[in-house]
Amino acid sequence: MSAGLDGPASGEADMTIGNLAYADERMVARDEVHHRARAGTADGRSLPLLIVNISPHGMMARCETEIAVGERLRLVLPMVGSVVSEVRWSLGGRIGCLFERPIRAAAYYELIAVLVKQS
């Protein structure tokens, strides 16, 4: 099978990152938010974060402290409680994190309702 101009052929995975339109597809769309939080690291540091988008599976945040890819962070989210995430990428003061466990739908909707009111 060969890929056409519209992307990979049916059933064929796109393994290149040359076409960013396909490289950045996500499981679930993210909601834009503006929420200040603190994240704890395994070595006991407490880092201020500004969460700028979130989904039930992960988040992107701004952080002034350098955080290594693979580092695990624990933070408390309104209506959800404590969540653990793994830093999947870090670039220019921004980090992308994958939650260890997805947030349940009902709790996620409550979280978004609170975060939207804060924004």
C-alpha cells in the first residue's frame, strides 16, 4: 500500500514526523484552560505549573523549571483529587504530560466546569 497526498493509505500507519498534521493527532481533543497548580516530583521538589490545556488523558503546562522527559509528577486537580502524570515532552518552558490513569468522564466534566469558571 502506498500513501497518497491525503496521508497514509487505509490500514497503514504513518511512521514519519515530516507531516505534522498526522504526527500530532491525539486520542481526545484538549480543552483550553488557565489553571495554576503545584506539582510534586519524586525527589520532593514542588513546582509551580500553569495548565494551559487538558483532556481526560493528559495536559500541557507551562513551567519555569527544567523538567526531564520521563519524570513523574503528582498534582491535585479540583473535583478530581490527586493525579500522577509522566512528562512525555519538554520544550521551551512547556511540558506535555500523560496521566497515569485517565480521568473518569463525570469527574472530568466537573473539573472543566470549575476550570472554565476560573479562567
